[in-house]
Amino acid sequence: MNLHNRQIAIWILAASTLGTVLSITPTQAQGWKMPPDNERCPSKWGAADQRGAGNMMTANNVLRATRLIRTGEVFELGDILSPDPKETFINRGRTYAITTKLSIAIPNKRVENEEIITTELGQIGTQIDAFAHQMWGDSFYNCFKQKDIATRTGFKKLGVENIGMLMSRGVMIDVAALKGVDRLEGGYVITPDDLQQALEKERMKIEPGDIVVINTGWGQLLGKDNPKYEKTSPGIGEAAGQWLVTQQPMMVAADNCCVEVRPSVPGTSLPVHAMMLIQNGIYLLENLRLEKLATSHAYEFAFIVQPLKLKGATGSNVAPVAIR
Amino acid sequence: MNLHNRQIAIWILAASTLGTVLSITPTQAQGWKMPPDNERCPSKWGAADQRGAGNMMTANNVLRATRLIRTGEVFELGDILSPDPKETFINRGRTYAITTKLSIAIPNKRVENEEIITTELGQIGTQIDAFAHQMWGDSFYNCFKQKDIATRTGFKKLGVENIGMLMSRGVMIDVAALKGVDRLEGGYVITPDDLQQALEKERMKIEPGDIVVINTGWGQLLGKDNPKYEKTSPGIGEAAGQWLVTQQPMMVAADNCCVEVRPSVPGTSLPVHAMMLIQNGIYLLENLRLEKLATSHAYEFAFIVQPLKLKGATGSNVAPVAIR
Amino acid sequence: MNLHNRQIAIWILAASTLGTVLSITPTQAQGWKMPPDNERCPSKWGAADQRGAGNMMTANNVLRATRLIRTGEVFELGDILSPDPKETFINRGRTYAITTKLSIAIPNKRVENEEIITTELGQIGTQIDAFAHQMWGDSFYNCFKQKDIATRTGFKKLGVENIGMLMSRGVMIDVAALKGVDRLEGGYVITPDDLQQALEKERMKIEPGDIVVINTGWGQLLGKDNPKYEKTSPGIGEAAGQWLVTQQPMMVAADNCCVEVRPSVPGTSLPVHAMMLIQNGIYLLENLRLEKLATSHAYEFAFIVQPLKLKGATGSNVAPVAIR
Amino acid sequence: MNLHNRQIAIWILAASTLGTVLSITPTQAQGWKMPPDNERCPSKWGAADQRGAGNMMTANNVLRATRLIRTGEVFELGDILSPDPKETFINRGRTYAITTKLSIAIPNKRVENEEIITTELGQIGTQIDAFAHQMWGDSFYNCFKQKDIATRTGFKKLGVENIGMLMSRGVMIDVAALKGVDRLEGGYVITPDDLQQALEKERMKIEPGDIVVINTGWGQLLGKDNPKYEKTSPGIGEAAGQWLVTQQPMMVAADNCCVEVRPSVPGTSLPVHAMMLIQNGIYLLENLRLEKLATSHAYEFAFIVQPLKLKGATGSNVAPVAIR
């Protein structure tokens, strides 16, 4: 354990002891710092690695997930992408334009229709973040550098096409239920304690390689009040992020934009994104629909997500499922 | 059995008896006709149905597929979407434009990249066809009419968002292996006999609800000789299509553009598309990469595909897998 | 003069006599009807004609306009297209997405940037309507039919590439000034009387081939209150449209969305569009910035507009000027 | 005259004396170098200037051009943008996708069509380059820096919206005619001597503020052999570029991709782009159709071009004209 990690471990211990009252304090704001390149690279999966926690997608892991499929019940977790901005949340500054390529009918003949779509396909709706999405300075996961991997038509490394299907044990941590609410407040910082208490209540434990699904209830606003959904959200703070890293998940997912709390602690900008995607090679999955999973108390399941193979892209819209 | 179906049954019998020599004959060209609306509607799943064979996606069906996952071995069947037309096959008249939304690096700060993509997202690369893709005259699956369901930004009915994940038993029918070749010839018409003999050789049977995966070897051209890949292809003919319909699959998939043979029989235009998507509500999945599945002699597996939930779209690019 | 035209002439006479009080009355609502195909086709410019009033763009007409350039003062009449929806009015259901294709700087080397833009380029911002934009039933200007000229990638006839530069005498009719206001009210119906009185006040007459520019003041809302700008607008009513047709302009332009009043008379939908573009082959030019022209009392000028040569498109964003 | 300029002047003198034999020599390859920032900035139009030679677009300049309009004859110089890549030249790596937003006809009702277009609108077809198009290292015209002006949705400075209509005296220099050919060879380097001799033959002189139009004949390949058109082209070399700079044109235009010769001198990359757009603030206009201008021996005319007001864009597709 190097000095940096020891400091984090001590800090996490302190944070756990002090509990949720810590959630927005100067101490926390300084709780996490991006280590310099030479402390975080090469990745534990090797200097050339582009898959990070995706390396845990082994055959055994698939079997571990398969054993959780007992009734065949499927939960669709993806949100619909609609051209109507009232129906579908589109982040400010992004677009989703769909135009039908309509054929004119010809009697007794087969004709076909298509549609052309323009969108930030990797970063829209229910979507997985690939490592090309985030840089610290000019440095990505595993210290790939922007000038070496960026092109005007995608990235030469770390693109979403490297991920492949992720199928793993999924564990839902229902923090809203722990707090006895349908929906946490916007800006609420989920703490390590919140996660641990919710898991205890659910009699669940996170295992390495799991896909952690955090229910905040915020996703109930999707398609109902998109402006409110976008403005802020409850989500994990830096400390909860740090604790999750120690649990070695393959991916962290949530029913909000960004998994982590918004607004970020003053002086920081989506630090959990940096911690997960750049420092630790752990994927994020955003804007899930978890209502049915939550009301069904489905805490453990096979989680399956198939990112599109968009060469060099920073992410992919997806339609993941939980099956139990 | 109405008159129309009896004629087909007799014709199929004849075709089976006569075998492969029949493959391009005037008789075959007249083998299939789209029945009038009142003979094909309402669909057997009800007058309001929009899911067709997707209705077979029950919990039991999921369990049936799950039981085939024994080693956890995953076969990725989706092709990569690259901006380089040499790497990725893009149908003539379609486009795939990806532009990196690059951030300029700021020292010691997190910044993010995205990309904007313009494409016929439902009809590009490895893709599933939804029922909105095809009309006969102005009439779709279950006799929905163009003027009632078409808009300039998608279809009100039969869009790909109605499909959801399809997870079912998959059966690969390796016609190339049956014929002792790596790759069937462009224009080769796969017959009912070919399918049945290949299944026999593999000791497989199609069960209702299966996803039928036909290996022609043509997909080996993907990214190697895209112009040749596009120009023609081997694939099922009308008779093989008719026989498959009697087997009640959920979907028919192949490693070519269009599942069915190209060029179509003179005087017809992709008749199997019409037969499957309009008349019978059976999905098609195109442009698969089946090389590894074929060399692994993986004939039976769990097949999983997650179409994007693009409201009103005619299909979706996908990244399906087979797991055994 | 056929019966239809005689009726119009009589009706216009009545309208002129009765004056502005007529502006919203049942009589007016019934004032204009689209004549059947055989009464409006072939166009007076011939059965194959695709240019309508653009045929008046002769060398003599260019010289007529050139003679009005006396000081070299240029008025830029086009609005800026910005990605910020507060700055630029984008009609509901349309999009304007611009993404910089940024190059990463290389010391002491030349590199270049571009941008990719997705938009309804023919129908966005300051824009000219081509005849392919409008149909009555399935019938366009000069009775071209949709099934004959529509494709999924543009129109075979009547596309904006047929127009070419329009350079003609421009006449501004300042109705806002006539009424002594900066800006007419939303929904205000400009009458034939309004136009004639304003022209009289300005000591101007419309000549055949002119580009008529109507100042309503509504354009002052552009970039200041786009939602209000979009919701309604002052503009010419059916009667004023009819009177303008008798003046034989090449184009009618205004500082509002649609040239004509919105909302349309109940039971009708943008009738002046139909009257001008379908029936009479007269171009429309929308969303102009006329502030400086109005405050400069520039009533007569050379008007120049260069539509892009987008094959088969329904219009073009443009950056027209007035020069005097 | 600073040292740098004196060197150029001497060098140009030498080049003129030595004549065309100089055209591809090591000396020439080293003939032009981008001066360091402090030698080329601030621009002669001031440290905040964004318009460069566009500042010569004065009322007097408009009148100077207007006086050349004698017959009203219009030459359309823009190429059509077609979705068919055989008809329209689209640079490799760029796209032009047009999709009709077709309405379904409703009897006796007005309906409308639009189209959505995705393209590098500033850098496609006949197009004008704005200063945001080119950087040397991270430095633009007038030493604006990339990190200060680039955004993911356009540039804060130097965008094409700053140009406005350019109307000026146009002078065609017909180098193909000088050489007695329809079309110069691909790769032919036009020299200062070529330009001067052609002007002499035409009895023309360049005046400050002119728009210089160079006819190479290469544009005859547009829509006939686009691959050949793209691969190389005749065009001005560094020396001719340098000489043109001394003539103080507002813009340099040509019937090829890039105005300048391709391939560039080994070791350089489009140096005339850097010289004109970055160092000297002179606009470039590419891919013109000059056939009719050339066969009409129209050497002097009013040149008018209206770039779209695309905020922050690097250029604009345009439809310019010459009028005499």
C-alpha cells in the first residue's frame, strides 16, 4: 500500500465512523485527489490495457450471473429515446434528432422505411461511459494521452468497442428505501454508511466483479419533469465512490444523470467520474429506469448490457436488463 | 388451413421432394404471394398486437435459454461500426458519420469528450429489423396503415422500442459447412432441404420461439471486401423462408445483408422480408459476425440481443451475443 | 380572365373599399380557395416550368436593381445561426446542431478545423422557401405530383437548386411605421389597405418582378424572446396575399416566421403559403432582420439573395442583403 | 518595411526575374515560412480584428463593383450539392447526407416537406474559408489562440458570421487559356509569372480589394471524375501566393479544391492556406464552376458572395455569382 492509498484508507475509516454528517464538509472536498500519472499508471491490468474492470468479464463471471436467473423475470432498465424532449431527457447542449426516411407506398409492392438519427449516441439517455469519455488534463485511463489517441472521428484507444457485453451479478442498493422515501432530494450526498446500511438491510454483500446498481428514486422524474431531473440529483459523493472502489465492482450504475451527486462539491467537477473512469477503470452507467426493480425488491440478479460497437466512441446508449 | 396455406404446404412438399435443383425456377418465383389484408390480419397475437413473435419472449423462454449456458463462453456477434468505409460495411445510400466533440485539455482538471453521430441507426451494421421497416403497399404487420402510423420523426406503432431484449434458445444452421465450403457463393439460394440437412447433420431441431442463426460464410467479407459483400449474397430463398415460418421462430438471423438471397428472384424484391416482417411478424437480424461460432461448432446456445429503445424507429444497430 | 380571377378581383375591390375593418371576418376566411389542378396548371410559365416568378430574373431585371445602388450602403438582413437556442430561433421540431471538428495543435505545423452541422437547412433561420416545400393534397406548384418527384433524399423537381441568385428591385413596406408602432401585435392581420397606405406614405409602387419586403417589427424579438416570436406573429392575411399576387412580385419577404399572420384564420393552415408557393409560383423569404432597414427609411434598394444549391431541397438558409 | 518583408520582396523580385523555371525547386520549397507570432501580429487591421481583408468591403468598394455591371449577365459559380457522390465532390472524410422529411398527402389540405441535412457545411462544395479554419500550432489569424476561442460547438472568434456579404470587383486570371489548354495538369504549380502573363494577355490589373478568380480548368472534372478531381490539382504555389499577397486582394478563388496546388511541396502542407488565412487575413474560395466565365472571356465583373451566418463556423458553402 503506497502512501496515497494509506491516506485514503484512513480517511475512509474516519468517514465511516463519523457517518453521514460528514457529507458536505471541507474535509470531504479534499478527500479525494487524482494521483499523479506515475502513481496511477500502469493500470493493474497492464500498461496496454484498455478494458479496466471489464477484464473481470470471464466465463466464470458469466456463470456466477447465470445462477441468479431462477424465474426468468426480466426487468427492462433502459429509457425510451423519443424525439419529444418532454418524454426523453436530453442533456443541455446535446441533441437527438430522428427523421423518418419514408417511402411512398406503391400498391402491391414491398417498400421500406428507415430513419436517420443525429445524436451524441454515446452520451444520451440510458448510457454507459467508456474510458475515452474522461480525461484529467490530457491524460486518460492508464495514462493514454489525448494527442496520441484523439482523432476528429473517434479515439484510437479506449473506445466503447473495447467493452463488449457485460454480464455479471447485479446488486441493487436501494438508498431511497433505506431512507424511507420514494426519492432522495436533489443534491443529497450518498455516503459510505448509506450504502453499507442499505446492503445490510437487504442482506446483500458486494462481490468483486459485481455491477452495483444504486436506486435513488430520482429516475422517477424521467419523462415527468426533465428540467428538474437535469438540474441536480442525489448520488454518491467522493467518499462513497472511494468505498465502492475498494469493493472492486465492474460497473456502478444509477437512476440519475451521472451516478454521482450533483452539484459536485464546490471546487470540483464530477470527481467520481474521474475516480472511476480515469483512475480506476470502473465503468459508469447512467439514467437507468429502476422503478420496477425497486418495487419488486429485486436486490440480486443477472445484469446484462450490450454496448454498441462504435469504434472510438466515448460511450453508448444501451438497453440493459436485470433478470432473476 | 385456408386455401392459401394449403397451396403453400403442397408447394413446400413438392419443393422438398425435388430438392435443391429447384432453387431458381419459374415455379419458385411464384411460390409465395403476399395474402390480402383480410387473410393475414388480424395477427394471431391480436388486432392491436405490435410485437409479433416477440410475444414468445416469456419467462419460460428465458429459462429455456438460460439452461444452455454451461461454460460461460461468450461469442460476440456484432460487427464494429467504424468511420472508415473499408472497415465497416455501410449500405449504399446510408451514412455513418462520427465526429468527436473534443475538449481541450486543462492541466489538473477533469474534462470530457463526446461524439455526435449521424446514421440510419436502425438499419446499419449488425441490426435488427422492427416491423415499421417494411410495408406492402401502405400496409404493415397486422395491417397498420402508413397514413395512420407514420410521422416525420418516427412511427406511432411498430417501432423498435416495442421489442425489448430478446433472449432465447439460439440454433445455428451452418449451411456453408453442410456444403463443405467456407463461404457460399453470392446468389446461392438456400433451400428448405439445405436447412433440414444441416440441422440433421448438427443433430439439432428448431423449437418454437428459437432464434435461428444461418451461417453462410458471407460475413467473412465484412471489412475485407465490402463492395463484394454488398453486391450479392447467398441467403434463404422464398421456399426456405416459408419452411422457417412453419417452425415458428422468434427471429431469423444471418451473416449477410438481408438474411435472404440477393439478388431476389426477378420480379420480386426481398420477398422474405415481406414474408417475415409484414405477413408473419418474425424479426430479422442482419450482418452478423459468425466466424467464431462456426469454427467452434456452437450449434445451440443462449442468444441475447438488446435493441435500443428508439421510439418509432424501424430497427436498431445491436451487439448481440451467443453464450453456451 | 377566368371566372375565378374575376371573383377575386371583385372581392379585392370590395375589400379595398371597406378597408381595414374587414381584417378578421367570415367573409375573409372564405376569400381564398385553392383552385383545382386544371384551373391552376399549367403555370403561366409553361407546363414544365420549375422556377415560377424566378423567371423574372432577367438581365434587365438585374440592371433595374443595379441602378438603385447609389451609395454602396449594405444592409445585412440575415439572422445569425447560433447553437444557443436563446440566441437563434429554431422552429419547434427542428434542430440546429453544430459540432466542431477540432484538430489538436501541433507546434509549427498547419492544422485545420471544420464543423459538422445537422439541421433542416432549407427551413431554418433566415430562409427562402422553394416550391418543393408545399403541397396541396399530393400536388405541388405546376401540378407536379408527390409520387413522381419525391425521393427519400430530396425532390426530383422543384428543388431549391433551380432558383439561383435572385437580384431585383426591393421595396420595403413598413406597416409597423404606418401604424405608428415599433412592432405590430401578434396575430395582427395585415390588409391590402395597410399595404397600399404604407406604400403611399413611402411614395413607392410595386413593379412586376420586385421583391416585396414587409416590416412588421416582429423580428425585433429574434434572439430576445424566441418563444414569443414563435407563438404568433403579425403578417399578411389572405386578402393582402391576393392583392400582392396581382402585383406580380418575384418574392415576398418579412421579418417574421412565415410572412403571413399566425395563427391562421380558423379552419385554414398557412393559406398564403399555399397561395404563393403552390398556386402562383411566388417565393417566400422568412425571419429577416429588418431593424436597420426600417430605421434608415430605406424603402427602395437592390435586393440580393443567393440560395444554396442543395439538390432537391425545399429551401435554403440564406444571408440576403439590401444595397442602396 | 521590416526585415521579413524586405526578404520577401527581394525573393519575389528574384522569382519574377527567373520566371517559371523556378516553379518546383528547393529554393521555392524554402521560400515561405510562417513568421513567428510577434512578427505577424497584431494584424494591420488591429489587435482585435476578426475580418482581415474583409475590412476592404466598404461602400466605395461596392460602388466600384457596381460600375462593372453593364449588361446584367449573371454567371452562377456555385456547384450543386447532390446526395449522389458521383454528381457532387465530397472531400474524403466528409459527409453530405440529406433526408427528406416527407409529409403524407392529405386530400384538399396544405402540408409541407422539409429535409434534414448533415454535413461539414463550412467545408463542402463551393465554399469560403473563414479564419477559424486554419491554425499554425495553436495560433490563428491575428494570433488568437485555440484554447481561448475553440468550443465544442464553434469558435468564439473568427467564425464565418463575421464576414458578411463580400461584393467587389472580380478579376479572372485564366491560366489554362494562357497555357493554351482546357485544363492544366494535376500538380501543375502556377507561378507569379503565369499570373502576370495571363493578366497582361487579358489587359487586366489587380487592384487592392479585388476578388481574384483563377481558372485552372480543373473544375471541369467536378461531377465527371470526382476521384481524379480530389487526388491532385493544379493551383498556385507559394511564390504565386506571395505575389498575390502583395496585390492586396480581398479573396482568392479558384475552380479547384484548395486554390493552391496539390500535392503540396514535400515537407509542407497547404502552405498557401496558412499564408492567406493565418498570416495575411485573406479569404479563400474553393471548388468554383468557372466553365462559362472562361468561355465567355469574362475577365472583369462584380463578384458577389453571401456566406451563411453560421456562428463560430470555419466556413460556409456558398453560391457566388459574377455579374457583368
